[in-house]
Amino acid sequence: MTNNFDVKNFVGLTMFGRLYRGNLPHDWSYQDGVKTVLVKILEYQRCGYPAYPNISSTEINFWKLMGEVSLLMQPSIEIEPNVAKLIGYCNEREFLTIVYDVDPLNTLHYLIVQDSSNWSERINIELEFAHLLQRHELLSTNIDAADIIIDKIGKLIRNNDLVNPWGYNPKLPESLPSDPLLALSLGIISDRKRVDLVTFSREELNLITGNFDWDKNFVGLTMFGSLYRGELPNGWDHIGATKVTVKKWEYQRWGNPNLGHPELCEMDKHTRMMNEIRFLMQPSMMVHPNVVNLIGYYIGDEFLALVYDLDPLDTLHNLIVKDHFNWRERVNALLQFAHLLTFLQGYGYIVRNIDALHIMMDKDLNPVLFDFGTLTGGIFYKYEYKVPDEPFYPVEPYGSNGYLDFSAFMAGVPDIYSYGVLLTSILVKKVVSKEWYHPKWKKEVDKWVMEELFEDVMRAEKTGQSEQPECCFSIVETSLQHDPAYVADDGYALTNLAIQCLGSLKDRPEMKDIVKCLHHLIVVKKFNISHRFP
């Protein structure tokens, strides 16, 4: 059918395999005179975190094959005009394929950026997909433009390789299907077109970064690597950037490598980097100003690297302790980052390794998140841990040292506590030490809060303010309280917010409540500080 899976018949990649055009032999009779088909080869998992790392990929793919075949044989799915029709499948040892009754034009992932797709066609695609999700919410568990085929007569065809193959219905958030449809819509109608990633050589990276000059171009460390400033040479105008940031993927610098099963803790760095590439190439992420814009990558034996369109001022970690990083700029960074987390949570993402070292501040002092090494949810598998009778240890790094509460990780909501650590750090002008390990992670930040509160209480007692019943206390560092833009009521509000984020799990606010609190600050209203993306 596929002429030995000739590259000329290749259509695209999916999360779990490859797609090819195929033609049925002339002597094959099939209903409705079908001649052209779509063939999917089930291979290894290209992105996301493997659900069962101890099970072979062949066994997992077999269950995915059986699960998809069972789904497509359901009567309600068989009559669905926007779901691929099953012709048959192949199950020969390690070679697993599914054959669909589809005459493919191309994947939506590819067609989004083509000028040949006009406005009315794009709106029609959105409308048909919205109706599909409304009829079958199960299909909205994991949406990606790479898994949607546009056929040659303009119909939208859903390729079901991301539907859960184990046969149970996952718990869907109440906001579905509008949230995944919004992500798809942003890509379909956005004028920020996807460009081909540049494959850099080692020599080119050396030229861009001055041989990774530690003294001149080093910016900081990350959980899985290091950052360098770079400048593209003359003649690279087609890329659309001059100043860049290069991130080297090296090894896991901190986390929990000694807990549980050490051999499973370190996910292959190549897999992590490919996950990040896939995430950053999602249309909804490409248009967000607080998510880094990817230019290209390098794959070598010694290290891997990503090149970002980012002219860095410094990491937030380095700026927090600086006196010139003033009150207004700090609140602006907190507000924009809170909106970004709300945006990501809307698509089901959990960052898990929020860290001031993973947030770059651009020359206009806007925060840009650039590290997604432990991201789950959305287009990736979402880890859900259940505590067994025996002692439990997750096999994945569960956050950046100092920014994670283990109970929040177990509950699947670590980002709220991490934001609270970031908020506290910005208020008290202190940064988390990476030398603290699991038993002490919470204690360092809790100590900051208590110390600052104690000092503020002592100041209030000396001035007689503590006798007033309406008196409040603040953890805001003294020099920041002398900033012309600082208002005491804002300090009290942010102190209360930080304590809530760091408090007991049941009392922590949601991200939308954090955003609402920030918008009520006097400094936000006075200086008209606002986020840059809805």
C-alpha cells in the first residue's frame, strides 16, 4: 500500500507513530470503492512522560492498538463523520499498524501555516471540531494539530492515537471542550506563523556564544543545564533575531535523584528536550509573550542545546536580590507570571519545576518562562500518584529544590506553592539555596516569613502601632518599603497572599484568585500595570 513506507508517502508524525498515504491494490475490493488510505505505524512514545516506565514499548503499543480498534468499532464512533474510519490493522510482533479509510491532504499541524488555507476554511475547521468535541468529550483528552488530518474534500478527520487505550473514561475538567478548542483556535487564526526550526552545528553554537564563554556570556544554571547569551552573525537575517539565548541540556543538577529508584529518576535528556520542542511549537504557546520563542536546536554526543529568540537582561533569580529591581517592576513580574500560570493551567499543564532560575527577564523587565523539563498535562501524559501501603517515592524529579511542597506534588497541584515561594522570595529579596534537600525544602522559606514578620512586629511595637486593632504586618523587605511606588496596604495584601500559598493544602488559593488579588493592588491600578496576554 505504501510502497515500503516510501518517504514520498510520508504525511507526518504523531505522539506515538508515523502517518503514510497508501493505495489499495487494484484487485482489492472494498466498500464504496475506496482506493486511497491512511496508514499509521505505532512506534515509541515521541513526547510526554511514559505512564509505565517498566513496561516495554511493544506491550504498551499493543494495548494502544487494541484500545483504538475497540473505540473505532463503537457504533456511535463508526457513524461520526469527523472520526477516521477503521479499515483494518496489523499485529505482527513488534510491527503494529492501523489502516484508515482516509484520503489525506495533510495534517492540520502542517496546513495551519500554509497560505493556501483561507479564512473561511479555517473557521469551518474550528466549527466542525467544536461539534465533534461536543458530541464525544472522550476525544478531547489530548488534542494536537498533528493528530488531525484534513482530507482532500475538506472534511476534518480525527486521528485517535491519543485516546486512552485502556478503556476507561478519564475525568475531564468542567471547562472541556472549550479549553482545548481554544488552543487549537489560536493556532488556526494566529498571524504568528510557525517557521521551520534551524538545526545548528557545534561550530555555529561556538560562534554564537563565543565558545560558551563563561565570563562574558554565561547567564545562569537550570535544573537540567546552563544558559548563555549569544549573537547571531551577519547573514542570518532570515531568522528574524540577532540577540539569542542558548540553553545547554546537560545533566540533572538538583531534584530527587536518590529517592525511590535512582535508575528511573533521570529521564533521558533527549526525551526532555524533544518534549520541550513539541510544547513550544504548539500554536497556542508560540503566540504567548511570556513563553520563550524557539529558533532551533543542536543534538550532539556531549550535550544538547536549544536556541531561543530572547535578548536576556538576567534571570529573575539574579535580579531578586538587586536594589535596582524596584517595587513596581517586582509586582509587574508577579502579575504577568500569575497570568501565564493561569493560561497554562487552562490547557491542563502543570509546570512542576517553577524556579526563579527558570524565568528570564527581558530588556523590558517582562518575565519569560524558558524551562519545561518536568511539564505534564496538556499534550503530555499527566502523572497521578497514589500512595500505597508501603513507603512511596515517585520516579520522576518532582520539582526544583526549595520551590516544592511534597504534599502539593502528591495532590497534583504543586504550582501554587511554588508561586508562593517565588512571591515570598521577591518580597524579602532572598533567593532559595540549592544546597537544601528534601526534608528542609519548606523550612527555608518558612524561616524567611517568620523572620520578616518578627522584625515588622518589633518595629510596630517600638512605634506603638501594635496597639491599634487594625494594624497589619508585612514581610516586605525594609528597602522595598522605602520605594516611592510602595503602599503599605499592598505589602499587607501580598504578605497575606504569600502565607496562603505556603499554608496548608486545603487553604491555598487557586491561580485565578491570585490574579484577582494582584489586580486589586494599589500599585497595579495607579501605574496601570497589566498583563500582556488574555
